[in-house]
Amino acid sequence: MSAAETVPATTETADPAVQTAEASAVEVAERHVREQLEKLAASSPRPNESQMLKAMTEAGFAEDDIEVSADITPTGLAVDAIEAAAPVDEQCIIGQVREGEVAMSVLPVLPGGNCFVGYGS
């Protein structure tokens, strides 16, 4: 997703007659991720890694920029929730699907450049 991508949003300004502003790239990305994850959660309340990856690419992220948590525990059980994240402007857009419900967070990118601790190690 392009860091420069913005969309119009309405906000109050010093002049009430002029109510235009632009949403930040982070806000735009968060909205796109939420939309895709809500579609996914509606059709698959307990998605797997590949479904989460697909939803994030459909939200506009390059596959190489996406981090997805495991969908199976070390003991072979299905996880209760699965998360996916991608960086935008030094922030991580993090989406979680648990039992068909979507939760979103925006947190700073970790010093190593990842969104998840230990990802890729």
C-alpha cells in the first residue's frame, strides 16, 4: 500500500464552511484491512494463514510485507485467534480474527522492522 495514498475525510477546520481534510495512509490502510478481514470472518470465522495472507493482499499490501501468526499450535491444535500485520509509515496495522469477530490495532513498528516479535526467526 502506498504511504502517499489518502482519501478525503470530513473534519472540522478553523473555517466551518471548509470541512475537508485527508485521512492518513495509516487510517486508509486500517480501513482496508478491517473491510477485508470482516469479509473473511463472515465467510470463515476461523481462517487459516493462507486466508489471512490473501485478505491482507486484497487490502493492498505486498505479500512480502505481510506477517501472519500461526494457525496451528505446537501441539497440533487450531489456534483460538489468528493475526496478520503489515507496516505503514512506521506503524503496524494489525488485524485479528477470533470466532468470526475482527479486532484491529495500530502499533509502532518494532526496532528490527517487524510487526511481530520473533517473526521470521
